[in-house]
Amino acid sequence: MTTLTDLIATTDWDRGFDPHLDADTPIPIIDETMLRAAGQSGQAQGDVYVLIAGPGVTPHTEPGDTFDRFDVIEGQDQRNPHSLYRLDGNATLRPGPATGYEFDVATLHIEPGGVCFLLHPEHGGNGIGPGTYVLRRQREQADTIRAVAD
């Protein structure tokens, strides 16, 4: 099992994590099969959603590129980024929305045996196992509809 302490040691994550998080607690890895079996559409980390294909969620069908790190949200004034790391196995990422939904950031595909972690200083880590996902930003209604600023 991977912990935040492990991720700090094996990635370029240099922001630390809030003290309320236990850095030595194992991070569960949730995959597409588990989500479907539980009747869930995905998992969330603050204002980022990791969604499986379904109504209103269309992943890219073209293959993506391998990656080590992808900043889903860079964070306002360089604070509070949501950074995705590929740790084990084959994972590809294709940036951009597949169907023009402006809050879709990318399509993530993780092969069997692969795992990625989405990290955030206040939320800790989300483990993402094999499957195909759409990474989506949360939207808010203010004067106009816009992505939530982090």
C-alpha cells in the first residue's frame, strides 16, 4: 500500500501536505471495476472529478501519451494544485475535452497493473487503478458559469 510519505519520496511533489492528514495511512486504490460494481460514477478530490464513461461523460477514443506528472489544476497563484502522477504500469493521458464540454480536462487510461495518484496539499491522495476516466473540473455559477478556482 502506498502512503503520502511514499509519494513524497518517489515523486517531485514538493508542497507537503496539511498537518491534519496522516502521511503514513495507506491510500486506497479505486478502479473502474470497483466503481461500476458499487454503482458509482467516479471519485472526487475537492473540485476535481475522476469519472468513468456514462451519460454526459465521454472519454477520448484516440490514444493518449504516457506521462509521469500532469497538473490537472495548477492552482491559483501556484497554490493548491491537483497533480496526477503515474507510478506503476502503463497509463496514458490525452488532454482536452472529448466532446467539447469545457470543464473536461483530459482522458486518463490506466492499463491492468497500473496505478496513478492524484495529489493535493489539503486533500492528500486519491489512488486510481485500471480503467478509462475523464478528469473534470467542478463548475460554479457566479455572474457566469466558470471553473471553481482553487
